[in-house]
Amino acid sequence: MKSLLPPNEAARLAALRHYDVLDTAPEEAFDDLTLLAAQICQAPMAMVSLVDENRQWFKSKIGTQAPETPRAVAFCAHTILHADEIMEVRDASADPRFAANPLVTTDPHIRFYAGAPLVTPEGHALGALCVIDRVPRTLTPEQIAALRALSRRVVDQLELRRHTRNLASGAQETRQNLAVAETSRRALLSLLEDQKLTEITLRESEARFRQITETIQEVFWMTDVKKNQMIYVSPGYEKIWGRTCASLYTTPREWLESIHPEDRERVIAAAESKQAAGSYDETYRILRPDGALRWIRDQAFPVKAADGTVLRLVGVAEDVTERKKYEEQALRAQRLESIGMLAAGITHDLNNVLAPIGMAATLLRDRLSATSDLRLIDTLEKCADRGAGLVRQILGFVHGIGDEPSVVQVKHLLRDITTVVTETFPKSITLNEEVPNELWPILANPTQIHQVLLNLCVNARDAMPNGGTLTVGAENCVLDAKAAAAIEGAKPGAWLVLHIEDTGTGIPPAVVARMWEPFFSTKPLSKGTGLGLSTVRGIIETCHGFITLRTGLGRGTCFRVYLPAAQSVIAADGSAHPYSSKRGRGELILLVDDEELIRDLAGATLTKAGYRVITTADGFEAAGAFESNVGEIALIITDLDMPNVDGETLVEVIRTFKPHLKILAMSGGGSRQSKARPTEFASAFMAKPFSAETLLTHVDKLLHGASAIT
């Protein structure tokens, strides 16, 4: 079995060796990314695989003990053939490329594989971040997007590792060269007694010394003990500090004046107390004359006479700005991960709070008649729905999941956005709305489209600090083959186009080249995460759309978001009474939930709709109620997250007695430990919070075969 080779194989292998990562020890940063990929894709095996000449070697792995496999049988050897796309093998035993592969026919018995290429900034695919399962399956669009994003983080980690190693080795080599030069010079001076020979030798030693110091990237400096005289500074000072060496010789304390005001006092104190002792090692910021900020690591060492007297101070200062940038990105990623873990832990409780609000509002509607009261009920229901959407958006961020796509009338979302703009944006910004009534609907997650619009509007606001005009609009558009060919990423067809345009400062070309990168931001750390535009593009790609940009310095910016128009529209004006068409026929339903409010309101809703209901607070009570009414119970509705006996365990027990009984599982998400999807052991699944309409539609479908929710 001979593996195929990419057309640039020699260059690719050279790039791989340049990272000096093969056969190195495991590293936590890579292991964390591998674990995150396995969890998001719900896969038992995941690897960071690097493809060498004759093998694929695992820098990180979960679910396998093998350190490597031959390249001839490696799935990842196929992934690197197409550096711009994820390779997904849904059933390896049915794929002619892999059906006879020993990794499929024998241990580990691979049936499913998905790999995202690890592509360097130069375009070389070094290997893949892959997930593997022993059963046929597929990934959701959200999981594919997450796997692609994590593969980019793996490459970022490889880049950070390489930069850190190069900087460390360069500084160490510089210090060693300087130590050798100084030792050689002093040894020669002590041995030569002839003055003339001493002078000649000294000149040669100084020439060698200057040859070293004037070619290094770092700044080598030498001062007297009191730091009143700059004896020597290497040309690197001009490149890093942006000031001339001559100015430093004239004003030796110029380097202190360039230090950021917040760091200056600390550095002065450290220089006075630590440099002569040999323990000075400080990292600080400097401000260049052009306004740029750079991070500096500065170390100093005393040069002593034979009796221990300090004669002078020497040091090495290096520019560590790039290293600090990578460290800040890593810290941001860790903070976001911590926020995600916290958010996942509270979503279940939030959903249990929101669910009773929505159901109570529906029940109250039948008891009120005053127009003002009904408006309050409308407001209550809308707030509950918006809260549920926000919780689902948090879950989507944490777990790579979200609302199922639905038919969306974008004009309603645009009205929400224009309301936010009108009420919260500065009065110096004029809003121009271009929203026709007859807009085509789209198939999307409305919360995510709302996020796209809000992110683009906030960016437009920030681009107009002195005011201007913000245009928010939409239009129907049909692209034929010729028109689609003229737009990058476009395809012929019917599109709904959203456009956000401002009259602000415009985007510089250097920023345009990087603005879609995660964590890239031109805003201060306190005002931006660098995730806004990368999130926008990810959502648009999930919807199978694309985005275009028109900008110019001083001429404003216009983003146009193209989203596929829905092929069919299911009309729903929301005016039908929830009980009008989904009536029960006296069937007995067992309702299980540890939240009393949800239990009472859901029970009342079902009873009002014509069902008989038994409510229980946990799995133990439910098992007893089931045993007493096993012949009558037509449906069980159970929460999955309960103390003692959870919903999944309860279903397993009941299935042993009545295998074909209909089960409707429900959950607020966030805390379940099982890897099984609810629909694998239940007849249907309903996410919390839910409305009375949603509850009755699910029940009606399971008991009477009604149409699914749209």
C-alpha cells in the first residue's frame, strides 16, 4: 500500500523539520487542544498527527497508546493532499480507499474519521488534527467549524513553540559569545606584558567584540557602575528603540525616559539594587518616537576586578514583543475556556428558571382580557424567548451546538437591531434604514444572525468616533453564473443580502489582511477580544453564505452578507391558540421533573389540553408510579438532569418492562455526563426552556402522529 504525495512534498518535509517537533515529549498545550476536539466532536479518539517521510507521528493523542503508524496506512496522509478542506470519512469499511486498511480491519477498527489539515502560514500541510470513532457517523456543521478552528490553534501553538525556542537559543548564544569574547580579552591582557603587543592584541580583541555585538539582533550595552556614562551600545538599539546610538551616548539616561510610565519606577528600582549584584532580569515596555509600543527583556551582569570590585556593568536587551503577543493570545484562550466552563454550569439552572415563565404566560393569557394585560403577556413571552435564545447561544459557544436552523424573516431581526442602535448609539450617528417589506426568508439560527448584525453595527459605531451615518439594510438578489464568478466565494442562486455601511475612517490594508483571524484586534484589551469578525465569518459559513467588504481610508466601510434564500416557507403568524388543534384524548402521561414549577405548569398545560397527568419529582417516584399504572401510561415525559436516578437511567429501567413506550426527554443542558444523545434512548427530545405550544406539539406528534415542529 503506497501513500500519495502532495506536489510540494520536499518543501513540506523541510517545513516540518524546521519546527523541530518530531519525537519530542508530550506538551500540555497540544494535549488540551486534542481533548477539546474529542469533546466537541464526541469522539473516543483524537490526535495531533504529523506526517513524516515514512510515518505519521502523534504529538498528542487520546484513546490510543500507539506513538505512530506507517504513513502507507495513515488516514492523515490523505488529509494533507488537500490543505484547504477537512477530510471526512463517514464509513471507512464502505470507502474503497480504506476498506482493506489494517487500521479498519483490525485494531483499532476505525469506521469514522475526520481530519483538519495543519497548514503553516506558508501553505504547507504538516499533518492533521483528527477525530476517530469505531462506528459510522458524521459531524455537524458546528463541529466541523470547531475542528477547523482548533487546527488553526494547533498551528499557532507550533509557531509559538518555534518562536520561543528561537528567541531563547538566540539570547543564550549571544550571552555565550559575549562571555567568550570578554574572557578572551581579559585573559590576553593579563598575559601580555609588552605594551605594544598588548595594544595590537587589544585592537584585535575589540574588533572581534564589535563584530559580534554589531551583528546580533539584541542590544548589547556597557556602562560605568553609576550609569552616568554609556561606554558602548550596539546598533540593535537603533532598530528596537527607534533612537540613535549617538543620542544615548550624549544622554545615558535616555533609555529610562523611553520606558512606559507605568513600568519606569519599577525598572529604576531594580537597576539600582540588582544590576551590580548580577540578579537584574526585568521585562518592561518602551515607547518609540513613532508611538509604537515594544516589550523588552533586559538582563545585566557585573564585570569585576580580581579583588571583586565591580568595574562596569554589561547587559543584553532583547525585543520580546512577538512572544508577549503569543502569550496574551494563550491567556485569552484560557480565559475564554474558563468562561465557557462557568457558563455551561449555569445554563441548566437558567433554563429551569425560563421554562416556567414561558408556560405561565400562556396559561395566564386565557384568564386575561384587557388589552394592556395581554400586551404585558406578550412582553413576558418575548423576554422569555430572548432569554432562551441567549442561553442556547452560550451553549453553542461552549459545546459547538445551538438552535436548529429555522425559517427566519430577517426584517424582524433588522427592526430589533435598529432599535438597539437608536437607543444606545451616540446621537452623533445618524441611522439610515433600507429594509423593504418583501424580503425572502432564510434558513438559519435567528440568534446567530442577530449576533452577526450586532457585531457589524458595533464595529461601524467604533469606526465613527466623531459621528457619521450608519446604513442598515437588506435586499433580495439573484446571482447568475456570470455575476457569481465575479464575487469570491459566491455561487449562482437566490440570496438575501444584508448590508451594514458606515461613513467612518475605513480599514487600512494591513488590517484587512488579518481582520478575520481569531484574537486579532486593533482595539485595547479592555474593549475587544479579537473574536468579533472571526465569529461573524464562522456563522455565515455555517449558513452556507459568504461576506464581501468594500473599504477605503477616509471613505468608510461596507460589509455585504449573502445568505441563501429559503427554498420553501412554512407560514406561521403565531396567532393560533396552542390548544386549538393539539387536543388530548384522555391519554395518561407520566411527567418527571425535579423542578416543582416546571412540573406544575407543564402538568396544568397538559391537563387543560385534555390529557390525564401523573407528576413525580425524581426517578424513584416515577418508577413507583409507572409500576402502579403500567397498563394505562401512554407517554413518559422526563427531565434528564435529576438527582438520585437521572432520566437516562429511568428510561433504561422502563424499557425493560415496556420496550415500545413513547419517551419524551427534556433538558436544560450544561451538566449531563453521558455521551449518548437523548434521541438514542428516547423517542424525542425537547430543549428547555420550552413554550406550551412546543410541549403540546411534541406530545401530539408522539401520540397522534402530528407534523413535526417547524
